[in-house]
Amino acid sequence: MRYLKADFTPYSSDSSRTIANLETAYEQWVDAHRALARLPSTMYWQAKGKTDYLAFKQYTTSPGTTMGPRSPETEARLAEHVEEKSRLKRQLQRADELIQERAALCRVQRVQAIPDRQSGILRELDKHEVLRNDVMVVGTNAFIAYSIACQARFPTGIEETEDFDLAWCRDSGVSLARRAGIALQPRLSVLGALRDFDSSFQINPSKPYQAINRDGYEVELLAAPSLAPLPKEEAFSPMVTLDEQEWLLRGRPLAVVAPTLRGRACPLYVPDPRWMALHKLWLSKKPERSAAKKPKDARQGNVLLSACRYFLPDMYPIDRDFVFELPAELREIFTAWCEANEFDVNAPD
């Protein structure tokens, strides 16, 4: 099916500012969360004989560690800890209030929103710096990010889903840490972060690439063959025979903050929309693909490549440089799309 620009519904003229403000508030919120997590859980005086010692616990379950007897220095250190913790809690509360205000505006302006269960998981992954650095969002939930980047509601492609897919990206060209040349501190595994959100998440024994919670909610982890095997601390065992996952590691990833249906904010880090679109179109023709999924793949691929054409020509140009990067399997599919959509790569719209 061919999609025209008129098939998309533009967001209101104020939405770009509202979305930018929501992103700012979210970044303040997640920064405060991370800073609080780095602070000791508690700091207190501990009596030993006739002397008080300053002690702390990094986590609530940690054993207490002493930092020295009471002195002007240790008293100042305790006061500094109390003040820093109070400051971060105030920042967190203020950011939370701003998020609610701006998410409410997004709803009025009909900005595409994400369901809250998915958003809660993604916030947890982001708090632990797993999202953006180790994994990105793929599948239907990624299309919410594309809609926001285009500042338009799509005519199709964002069907409601009760699960979601993540793609492993650590050490690849789309990992934020690698792109920025940042060395991150050790962090939780993907399953560890999921369990911080919901302790009932377990690896499905019959599908080791999938985690499932007590309600039957599923999170799947995919991985490109070039990134196998995963680090030993990762409990997931994704299939690594899907060569098409390599395409999602190409191009330039997209990061946005989306509103949620209940007035929160959710980070999304997704593949380059051009590569995602062609990936979907290729899946719609893959012989081994479930026949029930192919029509949705075709709709999503067509609508997303059309969205890139109409709304993202500067950020994600569909030009000769892009075409030269395509492997033979995708170039054939791209040529068919160009013919069906009367698109000339040498003379784009």
C-alpha cells in the first residue's frame, strides 16, 4: 500500500516545544535517580564502647562500614550527605511534577503515547544505564518513537501490543556509550534490571531468549550474530542466527522521550528508521516468517519509509549514500518500494 503525506496527522504547532520540555524534565528525573542510587542508602552514628563512629550502608541489605570516630570532619561528612540527599529528593519531586504537567499537555496535543507497563520497564532499564548502552527497543513499540520524531500520527503501524522486544547493542556502533566514547561503570544485567522493576521476572526455560513475569508478560531479547556470545552475566540466551538483526545496528539510532497513557514519561532508544523500515519490509517476505505477522510487517515497513520521506529528509535522508550502504537483499526491496511509491532517489521530494 502507498501512503501519502496527507495520510499522516501532524501534531499541533506547540507539540515540539512540549515534547522537548518533557524530555528535559525526564532527564532531570533520571539524573536525580542515578545520583541517589550512588549515595549510601543510610549514614548514621554507631556507638562502640564510649566512642561514636560514623557508619554507612551502601544498600539497605549491606553490612555497616565505619568511616572514623566522631570528629568535625565526620560530622561535616554526615551533614553533607544529609543535605545532598535532600537536594536530590527535591530535584526528583520537582522533575516529577514537571513530567506530569508536560505529559498532560502532550495528551491534549494528541502526541503518540506509550502504555505504562512498557514505560515502567524502560524507565528501570534507563535508570540502570542498560537502555541506550546495552539494549535498544525494536518492534512495534519503536514506532512510537518514530511518530514523535516525525511530529505526526501514523495512519497505521502502532497497534497495541502486550509484550515487547529488545535488541542487544553493547559494543556496537549504535551503543550510546560507544558512540560517545564513554567507559561506563559495571551495571545490572538486563534480567537484573527487569527484576528491579518486577521481581517475578524469570527466564522462560522453553524460550531462553524470553523473560516472563507472573502475569505472563513477555520481554524478548534479540541479538545480531556479530555480538554473540553475550557477556556471561547475562541470563538471556538470544537466538544468534538471525542475520537480519545486523541491519538494525546500522545507521544512526534515534532517542526520544515519549509521554505515557497515564501521564508519565518514557525513554525510547530505537534503530535508524530507514533500516527499521527495510528490515520490516524484508520480514514481510521472509519465507520462515509467520504468515499472520507478514501483513503487519508490510504495513509498518511501508508507513515508516514513507514517514522518513515526508518528515525526516534532513535527519534520515533516503539518498544515494544511503542506497550504496544497502546489502543486495535490501536493495531489491528498496527498489520495489521506490517503484510503488514513485520515488526517485536522484530527485527526492
